[in-house]
Amino acid sequence: MRIFFIVVIFIGLISCTPTSTRDYSFIEGSALTVTVEKQDNGLWLAHYVFAEPQTAMILSRSRNDYRTQSWKSLDPNASFERINGFDAFLFENPTTNVSFEFKPYTGRIYQDYSPFIPFSDGGVAIYAGQFEALSVTDRAAIEELQGDIYNWQGQQGQLAVRILSAAPMIENGEIVTGEALDISTGGGGYIYVGNAKITEGKDFTGVIDPGLPNWLRERFDDDLTLIFDGFRELWGASLAQKSTVLFSFRGYQGQGFSNKGGVFGSMLTLDMSGSALRTEDKGTLHATHWFFAHEAAHLFQGIGGLHPSPSHHAWISEGGANALANHVLTHQNLVDEAYIVSDYSRKYAQCTAYLQTGKLSNASAQGKFEVPYACGDIMAQITDGALQDHSLFDFWNAMPTHAGDETGYSTDLYFDTMRILGAPQSIILGLQKIAHEQLDDPATLLTELMEQSGLAPKFDNTGKLIALKLP
Ligand SMILES: [Zn+2]
């Protein structure tokens, strides 16, 4: 009997050894600490420790339903469910510790960051924000949120995500081993895990996917520097620190090409795929440069420390990044006039078609995510043209200095800054109408504002924009 008892203890100790050496401890100051690691069975583990005992939680980034298929609770006290648009944890008894096992989701999520971005050599970039959970009381409280995160009224605490790995990791531009940390409130960045070579570029440190086509990989450093040089010159400022770039290639599948980017402080993620990338051609190169410049614009928009505009006013940050990108690409001779005209022609058609049926501030909620990019780009060029003594770069420089209590790029800050920099009242009122109201005749209003701000638009007899002059 006694021997049996000792043997059991002995086995228990042996089987505990691999996990007992791992650090799942709570990180002081966080509301929740999530420790993430790949297990021997190929699945990943997310171990949550909460500062306070919880009865239920929602995952704040629940934009599509991928977790129902891939997440499983390892704790009999806890269940994982999808409730009215939110992925949720429900606990039978209040708890501070719970573990889940999951298969990483590497797909793209429209208008959210990919949870895991795969690199072609087996490395992976892990998005810390995918683990963000917010406190709720119970199932009924989750149902009441109606799938809209803006209905959640709690006080959001800090999220600490700890990645454990034997492979090298990149945390805030530094290579670390064993453990990498990402601490955020309402955001989170990417941590790269893998054995890829770290590239030291002129303007970045990072991982460039070895699977990227040669023509693109070889010129990336020079192209990015050309774009950054343009921003530095036109913005009149530099980034506080060298950026970290995680550039992945998902392969040649799919027609044309597609890309997805993200900016997290000084980190830039770029992710491309598609059959058009097999060969270098002018159109693909223009579009690639535009993609780099748009994402670089977001890095510069972050200089003043303000958050991007909220999704119902995405036209400010996203349209602004589009317009800033086109100015930089033109300034650096990376695109020609024909490209610019065809780009704005397409955006004008896209923007006016939508505004005939819906409000710009509702576009994202209706799934028309491309609309704020299109309308916002034209609105930014109108803003630029309306400012006689200032460029669009000056305008973006000025917004943080006039922000006062504002923490992000709001419509109030946008229009106040226009006023301060001397834009005519009629143009400000016109843009405010587009930002907030349902319009009777959006094409006429947009055309009038383009004319008033000196963009000199010309149309053919079908109403297609065929010429314009950028400020
Ligand atoms: Zn963007």
C-alpha cells in the first residue's frame, strides 16, 4: 500500500516536470496575463491568470467564428462558447486561472489582424491582441451586448501576453529567447517566433520572408528607404525609433495579388500573396509601393501619440494614409500621373455610389470597409487643397499639437485643425456633411468641394472622373 502510494507520487512528479519549470505566473499590473506556448501534441496552450476572480469573459476580437472550431477548455470549471457574436469563457465558479488548447488560425480576418501570420519557412508572427478578454458577469450580459464591443461599458485593464518558445523571438525589435512579452491596453502587437534570418535594413530591422519572389525581396530595403525618405522630407519629422518589419509571403495562390498590413507602435506587418507576384510588372510594382507607403503613413501618423480614428470615422486615418501615400509616391517618382488619375477615378466612383445609399459613418458597420478609404482619400485631398499655406503633411503634424484632451484622431479635432490652419468655412461645412449626414446628391457635393479646393476635376459624359490636379 505504502509502496503504491510512493509510486503514484513519483509518477505525478515526473509528469509534472515539463510544466513546473514553465513560468505561468501573473504579471503585476496586468488585469490578465496570458501565457502562450506550443505543446508537444502540435496544439497551442493559452493559460489565463486574472487579477480578480471572473465568472465570465468575452474575447474582444471575435470578428469571425474561427475559435468555435479550434479552441477547447482544459478546465472542467470552464466552457468556451460563441454567444451572440462573441467568443466567450463561462466559469461555473469564479476563477483566476484557466487553460485553453487551440489550433492557431492563420487565415486573414477582414478588418482585423490575422491571429497567426505564417512565414514560408515555418516561422510565425503571433498577434497578442487575439487573447484579449474583457470581464462580464454572465451569459445574459453577453447576449445584451448584441455582438457590438462598443456596448461593453467596463474599465479595460492591461493585457500581458507571454510567449514561451525555444526558438528565437522578436519582441519590440529585439531578439529574445525563452520568453517574449507584449503588454498593451486595447491593442497589442505581434511577436515573431522562428528561425528566420534577421535582416538589418537601412530603415528597419526585421524578418523578410525567404519565400518572397526575388524581384520583390531584393528591392524591398531600397524601396522602403525611398518611401521613408519621402515621408521624412515632406512630414519634416522622423520616427522616434527604427521600425520593426515582419513581412510574410503566403504563396502564389489566388488571382492577381492581395496584401494586408498593420501598424503597432513602431512595428509594421506586411503580408502578401497571389499569382501576379510571380513576375515583376509596372502595375504590380505601383500597387506594391502604394501598399508600403500606405502602411508607412500610419507609422508617421503615430508620431504625435494619437490613436487612429474610430471605425465609424475610419475615413480620417485610412483616407488620410491613402492621400499621404499618393503624395509621397508622386514626390519620389514611384508613380506617374496616369496611375494617380485612374486611382482617384476608381475611388470617386466607389465613394459616390455608396453615399447615394448610405452614410459614410455607417459604411464600416455595414461591411463596406473600402468606402472610408475611398471617400477619405478624396476628402484628404480636398482638405489639402483648402489649406492655402499648409500641406497635408503640415495638417497631420498640426493635429496632435491641437489635440488637447483628445486621445485620437476624431472628427472634432480634424475640423478644428482645418479651421485653425485657415481652411474656408464652406469647405469645412461640406466635409462635415459628408462625414455625418445622409446626402441627397453626393456626386454634386463632392465635385463642388473638389472644385472649390482647386483639384480641378474633369469628367467624361458618363460622369467618370478623367482628370484632376493634386495639391
Ligand atoms: Zn491603413
